Amino acid sequence: MRITVIGCGYVGLVTAACFAEMGNDVICVDQDRERIAALSDGRSPIYEPGIEALLAVNLSGRRLAFTTRLDQALERAEVVFIAVGTPSSADGSADISQILSVAASLGQYLMAPAIVVCKSTAPVGTACRVQAILDQHCARRHLNWRASVVSNPEFLKEGVAINDFMRPDRIIIGTEDDHAAEVMCALYAPFVRNHERILLMGRRAAEFSKYAANAFLATKISFMNEMASLSARLGVDIEQVRKGIGSDQRIGHQFIYAGCGYGGSCFPKDIRALLHMAEAEDQQLPLLSAVEARNSTQKQWLFRQISTRLGSNLRDMTVAIWGLSFKPGTDDIRDAPSLVLVKSLLDAGVRVQAFDPVAGTNIANQFAAAVARGQLQLSEDQYQAARFADALVLVTEWKQFRQPDFIRLRELMRRPLLIDGRNQYDPQALQAQGFEYVGVGRPSAE
Ligand code: NAD
């Protein structure tokens, strides 16, 4: 099929590359010229494992192209994906202005009755608004056809996005139009040999499903963090509890890890947007408000542990950070727990030495003033970051942090205080090696 993808970010780029990989003819549009220049050259502007290999194969196979010209990209389009951002507005609602602006351009440039797919996460009713905009434009242009708008929310996880897209747990297609449903099922057929994984529903249900899924996952995390705060007080290791409850098939092992809070470009903003949607309907969602509140508290947990151990006057102390992205496998730092920690440390006058395999530049850009005055240093490797540190904080559980050389680490640090925001290490083993160990929901904490 001839596909146009609008927005070359974490979702749009993976969507475009994966559809091209399946033999479709894909053109990807972004308004960011630098992004398009890099992509046309086979360089990915985001870090996502495997993306550059997919770009190389499909660019050279001429199944994938990049442009800033939406009008040209729409000339032959059969299916158009909208994958632009839907960030939080100041009041917490989802800002869908990028989607609406794309819809207006589509109304202007579409030359044939394409299927327009909302892939961005957007509040219930957004696909209907896009439909209304397109209908208005068609009427104004005296066209005798109508573009059909479908909601097809994306569930990929950054860091394993290609695998998630290629082998999805399910594909949700929200449409009331039989022809659009047929085309969408045909498009996704190669990704789901088992067709039961394609779930057809109405547009509003599809939109809501995405928010409900994220809300449920965030609830699991906040639930575990809440249990962790009590277990530490009771002298119980939350890691044992995690295994104890996860083996119950009704609960399962996934997403029940206590830690330093969820971040990223989805959960925080989508929870805020859902709360806002409820408010607009005069509904309270106390459970979800608590999930959000627990997460904010949790993000402050790391700094609290540092000040509890090192004292309230942290000025001129040195703290090392391992991991800055909101999760391993990505350079995305949006709403990451590291942002809260770095800001608190800088405000307290601490010298911060941080290392992340790929997200260092994004943090350096965010805290450019602190980098310029030398208070924040992005280290070349994880051991350099730990030199003369009064504490080391593990924020993101990249694999390379799992089995470090603890003897070397202990020698490098001024004070062997290790704050494990992801419960990666064995407390007893570390204590035996002379570390003062603090984990989330583990007896030494709080
Ligand atoms: P992103 O910020 O990485 O990418 C958005 C891209 O859209 C940017 O490159 C931007 O330049 C481009 N853009 C904006 N307006 C445009 C326009 N008018 N014309 C052309 N390009 C335009 O965002 P993302 O992380 O890919 O997320 C996109 C959507 O997918 C969001 O709604 C998000 O909630 C949802 N989503 C994200 C993930 C994820 O893991 N990142 C997962 C599932 C769903």
C-alpha cells in the first residue's frame, strides 16, 4: 500500500520503517528540516535499537522516503498516519493542536479518499473532530468523496519498539466504516498472522482503550511503590514480596517492580489527560489521582535518601548518577525521574557527575547552564562518574550497570553509599563489600 506517515518521532519513525519493511511504499513527513535531512541520510534523530538498520535497508530498497513537503507526500497516499505529539497543556489536558493543524493541512491537500489514521494518543472524540475538519474541507472544495478517519492507538515501548511493532500483543482499530476496517486489517495482516489479535471497535472506544491501558500500568507501578514504602518500615524486602505475588497468575510478574517512579513521554501526560477528561465530565477519579500523587512522591525518593544519609547541607558534595533516560534502551528523558533528581541536587549546591549510554546529550541540553558553570558533568563512562563521589545513585537500569566492578567502584568513591533506585543489586552482597546500600522498599531504606 502507499502510506504517508506524518511525524518522524519515536512512534512515526518506527511505524514508517516497519510498514516499509513489510513491502509497503512509505513516505514520512516532518516539519523539522534537520530531522528530515538526517533521516534521508539514514541517520536516526532518536535512539531506538535497530532503527538505523531498518532505515538503511528500506531507504536503499526505495520503499521509504522522507520529506518536509506534506502536499507532495499526500499525492498518492492510500493510508495516512498522524503520529505527531500530544503533550500536556498547562492545565494537564492533552494538547491536540498538532493533530488539528495536520487535519487542516490534510483537508487542504488530500487528492483522493484516503484513510486517515490517528495513531497519536488523543482524548476520546479527537478522531471525530479530525473527521469533521476533513468533511468541512471536502465540502468547501466541492469534492464528491470523503476521507475516513480511524483511531489506531500505538502500544509500542521505547527501547523495544521495533519488536513491539512487528509482533504486537494486539492491534486496536477504531472505526465505524467497513471499508476502512477492511483496509486496516489488510495492512496489519503481516504483523499478526493470528487475526484474533486485531480488535475492531468504535473510534471512541479505541481512543479510550489507550488511556485505560496506560492508567492500569501506571497503577501497577504506583501500587508497588506504595507497598514498598510500607514494607521497608516493616523490615520486609519488597523484592521477596514481588516474587511472592507475581507468581499468582492473576497478578503476573510484569510491571510490579518498585522503583523511583515512572516517567517517559506517555504515562505521566496520559494520566494527567485522563484526569482532565474526567473533570470535564464532572467525574472524580480518586484512584488515578492517588496513582499520580504516589508517583510524584516516588520521584523525590532518591533525593530524600541522599539528604537522609549525607545531611541537610549538601553543598559541594559530589553525587554520581548512573542512567538518565526514563528507561533503558532509549535516549528519551521526557518526565524522567532523573530530571527531578538532577534539579534537586543542583538546587542543593551538589556537584553532579552523571553517566548514561545514550541520554547524556539530552540532559546536557536541558541543564545547559549547570553544565556551563561546571556543576553538572556528563561523564564518558560509568566509573569516571563515580570518582570521588559521596554517593552513587542508580536511576536507570541499563544492562551495563547490572554487574559492575564493585571493588573498583568502592575504591573510586569517597563514600561508598549506593542508592539503588531500581533494586538491581543484592543488599547483603553489597554490604559485605563495604557499601552502604539503600534500595526501594528494602529494610535499610526510609
Ligand atoms: P515525538 O515528539 O517524538 O514526535 C512527534 C514528531 O511530530 C516530531 O518529530 C515533530 O517534529 C513532528 N510534528 C509535529 N507537528 C507536525 C506537523 N504539523 N507536520 C509534520 N510533523 C510534525 O512524539 P512520539 O513520542 O513519537 O509520540 C507521538 C504520539 O504517539 C503521541 O501522541 C504519544 O503520546 C503517542 N505514543 C508515544 C509512544 C512512545 O513511546 N513515544 C508510545 C505510544 C504512543
